[in-house]
Amino acid sequence: MHKAFIHYMRGAGWTVQACETKVDLAITQDCNPDDVVISADSDMLAYLTISTLWHQVSRNLILAYELEDVHCILSFTKAQLMALVVVSRNDYRKNIYSLGLATNHSIIKTIQSKGNLSIINNM
């Protein structure tokens, strides 16, 4: 499926780089504002250089995210979204015990209102 998708996208005129390992940092370094990132990793939402993410959730379903829309819907800044991804379950860690996504969301909203996420804004 993976190789067939790459072949199809290249045939449609897309520039596609295939990688067998995690390449989050390489993707974010090369990503331009008009680029589309295709990934099954939801933690890609945390990177500040990504503006459009296509997230494969099943064999036949890809969700398209415009990050500005995500920020508006969640009423989150980029820094808050990054913090939410870091403290919530992802490829690298589980949730903090007894703290799920909804709880993490409300905690981060409270922290931002006090200005304690300014260091993330500078990253």
C-alpha cells in the first residue's frame, strides 16, 4: 500500500520523499508554508513549521487538517497545541496518569492565561 501510494502521488506530479524511519525533524526543517505533510503521527500537529497535515487514520480514510483551523477550533495558540501534544499520549509516551486529553486541554488553557507558556512561543 505504502509503495503504491508513493508511486501514485509521484505519477500525479507530487514530490514525495519516502522514509522507513521516523523523520519528524527532517520533515519540519524542510517544510514550507504551502507544503502538505502526510503522516499517521498525530504528534506532527505540534511542529510550528507545518501548516497542512493529512493524517491517515485507516486504509481508506485520510483526514486533512489546516493547522490555523485547528488553532481556531480549539481556541489554542501554536504554543498551546505544542504543549498539548507533548503532555498527551503520543508515539513517545503515555498520558500522565489520570490526565486525558480533555483535562490536559483545560489545564493548558489556564496556564496560557497566566502567561507561563511564553518560553514555548520563543522556540
